[in-house]
Amino acid sequence: MKRIGMLTSGGDCQALNATMRGVVKGLANNLEELEVYGFDDGYKGLIYGNYRMLTSKDFSGILTRGGTILGSSRQPFKLMRVPDEKGLDKVEAMKQTYYKLRLDCLVILGGNGTQKTANLLREEGLNIIHLPKTIDNDIWGTDMTFGFQSAVDIATAAIDQIHTTASSHGRVFIVEVMGHKVGWLTLHAGIAGGADIILIPEIPYDTNKVIEAINKRAKEGKRFTILAVAEGAISKEEAKLSKKDLKKKLEDDAKKYPSVSYKIAQKIEKATGLEIRVTVPGHTQRGGSPCPYDRVLSTRIGSHAAKLILEEDYGYMVGIVNGKMKKVPLAECAGKLKEVSPKDQTIEAAKRIGISFGD
């Protein structure tokens, strides 16, 4: 008999269900007896003992279903050691739930914050397997996270749709793509959608350089310009600020502008007199059905997690490196962010064909 627990934590994405399905099918087809406990709304369910036993029916027909059948919530890692409003020790409560159910392993699907708590539970002696979920593709130790390619497809489609209206009216359009700290999603969607300017957090932009790129296109007789802007893009001036001063600057900006794209639009409009339009796809990038690539990746990741559980090999994240599944020690990858290098070959390729990064 194997007893495993599963939870999905943090922001949702399109392939969570597909990944859980891969885990359970990989176990069920190789075990005579299996019990699966699903915790409601992420770590909250583990903390407060909200769970239900899942059967094979729960995992039937969910390969193409977005979101998560377990529900999710954000439980900040920095607050995990802080008792709740009733004085409950969250870490101890999670351990007690684990032991009460006599679990052999806890499978945790989530991003960076989720991973740090997963490693905390590993350090507390629980058998943990972490599966890398995020549309940002910013988890260290894996080339790809499930959810990323589906989000790229949606953000690219948004840019594609903007092309026709931008060319018809001869306007400058800004499409704001998700990504507070890293620019993988904006980079890939921007290139795939044919954006002329791409602004990401890792390459602070110079507003004058952005305006130069727009004017250059106008001189070449091009009627429109499309910018793909990450929601966490920052200017060169902002990049020079201390962490504390930058936080205050961004808080002040949030009182004036709905998002960074509107701030950039105002500066461009003031300097050029051009008509600027902003489009924010927002949470549509995390919604809908997973794309075929993510369905395959999720199945592979889930199946490999099942392999580790069958071998009782715990304490790892399941990643993919150079096309092959790899187990990465949680102690090595937890808390590390995979950023876009300004020297990344994809950046170099984009610049070579004339895409500006505002630097």
C-alpha cells in the first residue's frame, strides 16, 4: 500500500491537472494498492486538515482541463514560521496532518515560493517530491516548467491580434505580458508575435532608446510599432536605486498608473505625440486548456515523479534538462531564480533581426 498526498499551491496554470494525472496513472499502473489524498487550496488544506481521498475517476478526463481540481491559494513562505491569528504553528500542523494520514510521500506542485516551503518540509523530515509549475519558467534546475508554453501561446495570440488594428490605424501598441521578476514569457511571446520592441526586467530600458526605435521604424515607412512589455520591466534609472528606494518608487507609480505599460505609454506619447494604446491580456495567460506541448511535458514530469515514489527516492524536484527528465535535489534549487541572461542566445538572435530591448 502506498499513500500519497497532493497539493497545488500559488498561482494556477493550464497543466496542473495534467501533471497530477501523470503522477497518479504512473503509480496506479504499477501498484496493487494506492491511496491518494488531495489537499484543498494548497498548503492551507495541509495546515488545517482539509482533504479528501481521490479515486481514479477524479483523474479521468482532466488531461485537457486547465486550472486545478484541488484548488490553490498563496501561502507566503516568509510567513510559514509565523503562527496564524489563533496561534497555530503552521509547520507543526502540516507535519501532524502528514503523519495522521500515514503518508509515504507528499507531491507538491508549484512555483518558487511553493518550492521553498516544500524544501522546508523536507528539512522537517517529510518525504517530498516537488513538480515545477509556473508560466514564468523561472525555476532554477529545469529548462522548462509546465504552464509556460501554454501561456506563451496565449500571449502570442494577443500580440497577433493587435497587429491588424495597429497596422490599420498606424498606432503604437503596448501589449503587457505577465512576469514581475523575469522576462522569459515576454521574450518568447514577443519574438513569436513579431513585436518590434521587447522590454523585460533583466534588461533595464532607456526611454530614449525606445523612442529611437519607434522613430526609426517611422522613417522606414512603417505605420505602426508593437511593444511587448513585461509587467516587471524597469528603467535604467530605476535599476540604479536601492531595493528599498525602488520599492517606494514602484508603490508611488502604482498610485498614478494602472501598470508599468501606462507609464511607458505616457512617456512615449509626451515625447513623440504619437497615439499609444495599451492592451493587458492579464489572467487569460494562465487560463484555458494546456497546449499539446504542456500536456506531453506534464505527463513526462508526472510519470517521472511516480518513478521516484515507486523507488522511494524523495527530496527532489523533477525537472527537464536537455530534453531528459532529471531529479534535482530540493536543497540545491529551492530559493533560486532562473533569470534571462542579457547574453542569452535568444536575446542575441532577436537583436540580430532588429528587435530593440531599449538598452
